[in-house]
Amino acid sequence: MSDYVAPLADMRFVLENVVDLPGLAKVPRFEHADPEMVYGALEEAGRFFSQEFAPLNRVGDEQHSRRNDDGSVSTPDGFSAAYRRYVDAGWGGVPFPADYGGGGFPWLVGTVIQEMMTAANMAFSLCPLLTQGAIDMLLHYGSEEQREIYLPKMVTGEWTGTMNLTEPQAGSDVGALTTKAVPADDGSWRITGQKIFITYGEHDLADNILHLVLARVPDAPPGTKGISCFIVPKLLVNDDGSLGERNSVECVSIERKMGINASPTCVMAYDGAVGYLIGEPNEGMRYMFKMMNNARLSVGLEGLAVGERAYQAAVAYARERRQGRAPGAPAGESSPLIDLPDVRRMLLTMKAQIEALRCVAYLNAESIDLANNHPDESVRQWRTELADLLTPLTKGWGTDLGVELTSLALQVHGGMGYVEETGVAQHYRDIRIAPIYEGTNGIQAMDLVGRKLGLRGGGVMADFQAQIAGTIDELGRAEGDLAVIGDRLDAGLSALRDATDWLMHEGLSDPVAALAGATPYLRLAGVTAGGWLMARSALAAQRLLGDGLGDAEFLEQKIVTARFYCDQILPQVHGLVPAVTAGADDLVAAHF
Ligand SMILES: Cc1cc2nc3c(=O)[nH]c(=O)nc-3n(C[C@H](O)[C@H](O)[C@H](O)COP(=O)(O)OP(=O)(O)OC[C@H]3O[C@@H](n4cnc5c(N)ncnc54)[C@H](O)[C@@H]3O)c2cc1C
């Protein structure tokens, strides 16, 4: 079904009013990213992904990728041709440096494009997504020579990338991996071991695949301190850049899964495969940590993207389907679902949370850009901290929301949602992986409580709360809807403060108690961050309305949605405080 329409007006509103794309375009590295030109590119991207990727979403779900007897993997009909057009159009290179053939645009712009690509076809989008992760690793830690050899082809998308962390005994506990790397005489390495769950580990979309593989060198220390990262090309690359011999790595099987069926999830066998060390031995985990913000933001974005796609389907269905009679509707006529109060509640619950999540995800992306590129050291420092804090929220809260939003969209469809015909069931099945991979949401919550709360002795979270308080002050000077939003946000901030203080004080003396409350705390922090940015949206909309700028109906709707979020969703945080501060006694006492 090609029924996805990129929500360009909503995206642009966030880019201009919640984050500051025009400001970002003044940062020296991004001076060519003129906002009007960016909006034009986004419009074109919306058209491209709606037309080229979205119609293949159902095909991919029905056909799956298939492993052939010779170990090759065939993607569903139409994928290869659409991927070629994606490469030709240059979408994969947008946020990467011009030195390697990229567009040199901010990560924020790449993030918006990624939202569209993922909404159009989540299973397809994973191939470019994994390539992006591999490019990022090489840009940060690859040698000059490695970058010259691999990056130009990867930036265009002619070659794709994979990330090989997981082994049967090493999932969340990456430090338990046992894949081995031994040095060869020519300075390269030989990699032996088995990796599981490798996304796009084998496929027919590109000429070559660069596997980034975590392995242990001889005498490496145990655990995460002894992990090194290697490039293992599927086809070895000759000195002149041409493709050479097949390396000894193969896909031995692919998994049957609940969703994202077009994405081949491969068991990969490395049998003395030629590999090239990235950076220093035993530093692989540190490198991975450095890149985690980008990858986790991308997965959080999946919750937003697939949630938006499912929301659009729900609205369309609710307009068409008639059942019962809405209060006040003429007798003898059945009403469209969209007129029924409970259906409107579901739709607005989706709409408001999607908008809140988009704000948080884009702020996260903007923070990554400013952390890496702003000329002022203090701005770089704060944005590094903010990106660190927001990343587990975008990933954890965003992907949980993805599941909830698609579930609500399914509910709007009634029985037709549960059968496959409408396509909404696929969104629900597809997004269910997102809370699991790229660090389960349980691991995100531990990261938030165990690492991020302690940043700068608690100062980062305190500064974050101070920013929310600043918005509350602004709202306090307003009237009507905005004043109500301010009151709700003030109460939400108190809940965040109470829960944070408890974790910082009681929790420090009893880490088990803190970890027991980590997941509800992540939710609490995510919902509050969303409320904060929805309040800022409302302030901006009010300002624009006052100045007579923009589309009045669109701006009034921004205020309605923000009010609903702050009135009806944000108060959830009060119910979460007891779960954060309960301690672990019940968890310890329970028998299973
Ligand atoms: C479709 C798909 C695609 C994937 N793609 C890739 C890929 O491209 N590359 C790659 O390397 N991997 C990939 N993975 C693997 C994925 O990242 C792992 O499945 C994930 O990290 C979880 O590991 P696990 O499955 O072993 O679960 P486990 O680690 O066994 O976790 C099971 C449960 O226990 C909890 N848990 C585990 N440890 C802790 C702890 N210390 N404290 C509290 N709770 C804990 C988890 O939160 C989870 O709820 C993919 C997986 C799937 C299903």
C-alpha cells in the first residue's frame, strides 16, 4: 500500500520552533544547509519514499527475504530496483561529509529523512540504517586508508554495512562474546566465530557488504574490556578498489520472525575470514559506546515513524467506516467512526504522543549536531550532555510508544485491524522488535539511572529540569490554555524532581532499589520531556498566531494537541512516582 504521506508541515514546525534549523545552518560546517533548500529536499524525500518504498511494505511482509541453497539471500520483488533508485538519488549520503561524497548536511536533516524512509518501509530502512552505523564507525575510528577504501562506496550506498555484536551466549551481555581474531603475517587478521541476528548480513541489494565484527584478540582481557572491532568485507577489495575474492564469511541461515519480514536476520559464520582492525585492540566497546547515541536515536525514531504511519491509516479508516450514531448525529444515519468520542480519544492520544516524540527525537538529533560542530566549547559540552541524557529516552520511551501507538491504530480498525487485510497489523508486528534491539529498553533504563543521572554529579539532570522550569515561567506569564499547560507541566516537573531526588539519594545507597525503579523512571522522564516540548510548541504557536504569521488553523491545532497532552497524558507521571520509589522488596519477595 502506498498510503504514507510525509507529515511535512508538522516536521517543519518542529524544525523551526522546537529546535532551530535556521540557527544550525549558521554553524560553520552547515552553512550551506539553507533552510529553504532543506525544506525542498524534505519534500522531495517525502515523495520518493512514499512512491518507491511504501508500496513495497506489504510485498516485503508477504514474501520475506529468502536464503537460497548457495547461501545467497534474495530480497522481495521490487526491493533491488527501489534500492538502486535510492542510491542513484543519493539519499544515503545526506548527513555525511562531502569529502566522501556525502551532502554534508546536519544529522538533524538526515534524521527527518530517516523518519520518512522508516515510515514508508521499516524492514527496508534497516539496510541503510545499518550502513549508516558502519559509516559512522569508520568516520570516527577508521584509519585514513580504511576511510579512503570503503567510505565513498558506503556513503553512496553501493556497498552496505552490518553490525555484528550478538552471539548465542552474548546478547545484552556483549562482553560474553567469544569470536576470535588472530593476527596474520600481512598485518590483517583472521576472524573465526558465529554471530546471530545480523540484520542484512546477506542480501542482493548491493555489490559488497562490509561487516563490522566484534571479536577478541589473543590474551584479551575478559568482558567488555577485551573486545576489538574489525572490518570484514564479504568480497575482499583489491588495491585498485576493484572487488576481489570472496571472503570466508557466509550466511548459514535466516530467522523466521514476527515482523520486519523483508529484513534478513542472519546467522553469520566466520571461518578464518580476513579482517582489518579498526583503531586499537581492546577498544571496540569504547568505540561502540561513542556511536551509540546515533544508533539508538535511529531506533527510537522507528517508534515515531511506524507510529505515524499507523496513525495515518487509523485516521483514514475512521473517516470511512460507519458504525452507530455519534451523540447529536441525525437519526437514522450511522456515523463515521471519527465522530465517536472514544475513537476521537484514541486518535488524539496517538496524534499528541507522536508530536511529543517527534520533538524529543529532533532535539536529540540537533544536540548531536551541536555537540560535534558548534564553535563554542560550552555549547558543545551542554549539547553532548543533553544528547547523552535524551538518547535513552528517545530509544526507550520512543519504542515503547511505537508499540502502543500501533496497537491503538489497530484498535481503531476493530476486527479489521486484527486481520491482515488493512495492513495495520503489520505495523504492530514490525515495530515490536524496536524495544528489544539496539539495547533492550530494560538496558536503556539502566543506562539512564546508572550512568546518565550521575553525569556531572547530577548536574546534567538538574540543568535539564531548570530548562523545563524556564518554560513553565514563560507559560506562567500567559493566559487561558497556555496557563493551564503551565500548571500541568509544573506538576509534571515536581514528579520528575521527586523521583530523581529519590534515585540520587536513596538509590545510591541501594543500587538494587534504584534498578528496580529504572523502567518506570525512564517512562516518567520521557513523558515529562514530551510535555515540556509540547508546551514549547504551544508557546510558539501562540506567538505566531499573535503575529499573524502562518496557517491559523494549523497553529490552533498545535495548541489543542499540546493542551490534550499536558492535560491527559502528562499526569500519568504522578502514578509512576510510587513505582520508581518503591524499592525492590516486593521484587525480591515474589516467588515465580
Ligand atoms: C530482528 C533482530 C535484529 C537484530 N539485529 C542485530 C544486528 O544487526 N546486530 C547485532 O549484533 N544484533 C542484532 N540483534 C540482536 C539484539 O540486539 C539482541 O536480541 C538484544 O541485544 C537482546 O539480546 P538477547 O536477545 O540475547 O536478550 P537477553 O540479553 O537474553 O535479554 C532478555 C531479557 O532480559 C533482560 N536483561 C538482560 N540483561 C539484563 C541486565 N543486565 N539487567 C536487567 N535486565 C536484563 C533484557 O532487557 C530482556 O528483557 C537483532 C535481534 C533481532 C531479534
